[in-house]
Amino acid sequence: MDYAIVFLGNPGSEYELTRHNLGFWTGDRVAEKLKCRFKPGKGDYYIAQKRLRGNMVSLVKPTTFMNLSGRAAKQIMDKYELTPKQILVICDDFALDEGRIRVRQKGSDGGHNGLFSIIDELHTPDFPRIRLGIGPVPEREDPADFVLAKIEESVIHTLRKLADRAAEAVVDYVTRGFGYTAGKYNVKPSAPPESDDGAERPKEV
């Protein structure tokens, strides 16, 4: 096994059309691109596997709620004897403007419960991640309510396109590496600079 791609979201149909499930959307797009299917794994996750230009890749969707996502990441890491740097995490980020993508080699949880759980289980923040912008949170709205609310019809198309681009970024990361992927997807000249570990933000819950 060369890479495990862990897509973050919440299980259950009631969460399917929420911003917090953008990671799951991306996982489904990647599976479609690679012509493979998710199936129950031997742990707290669904898994799909495919060889991609010589690299064996596992696509992973945790079956726990977001705040326990680290269980699946740790189980996969142990099962395939991976290092944290071989685990790529895909998640939403309300500190990024809607539609943006940020590719990072490491960083803090930035208030994201799924990233917090993975950092806790792996005992390190040094794993790559692709963060998908869903922000900003509307003024006076609680971040937890925002990420778990049903997405408005006017926004769904934009976020589906973001999931499509994120799926392309995942394939680029595996086949062409971090440098190429970061250079292709992080660039936005009009955007303000951002630190490697993400902008300061309030906790979701």
C-alpha cells in the first residue's frame, strides 16, 4: 500500500447534503474516476482500492461520526503499516472561502473535529491534507449549525464542482506529488496570505 486517502464526513442520509460531508462527496468522485467501489472494511470504515500509475491506493470513508474519524485513519495506518505522511485527509474548511482548495503537508486541526480526532489517534499533525473551502460562516451563525445545515439549492452546484476539482487534486497528488498539486490548486492571486496550519477560527462544537 502506497497511499490511504481518508475522506471526512458524517454517516447517514440526514447529513448527506451538508457542508461537513464535502469530503465524502469527493471520495465518491474519486471512486467514480478510478472505477472502483466502496465496500465495508475490517474496521470503522468503508474502503475502495485501486492501483494508480504504479501506486496502490486505498480510498477510506469512516463509518463513525466526524469527531471519531481518527479511528479509521489509525486502523488503516496499522493494517497497511503506513506512516502518517502516507495518509492524505480530505475535509471541509469554513476558514477558507467557498470554492477554494488548499493543499498542505501538515498543520493544526484548525478547529475541525475530524482533523482533531486524526491528530489525536496518530499522535502527530504531520500528515498531508486537502482542505475544501465552504466559508465564510454567516455573521451571528454558529459554525456547528452552519456546517451541519442542509445546503441551499443555490450553493449545491458550486460545492459539487468543488468536489469534482478536489477529486482531480487527489489524483494529481498521488500521481504527480505534493509540489505539483499545491502549485496547481493553492494559487489565487487575489487571496490574502494564509499560514500553513490554517487561519485562526472558532471551534465547531
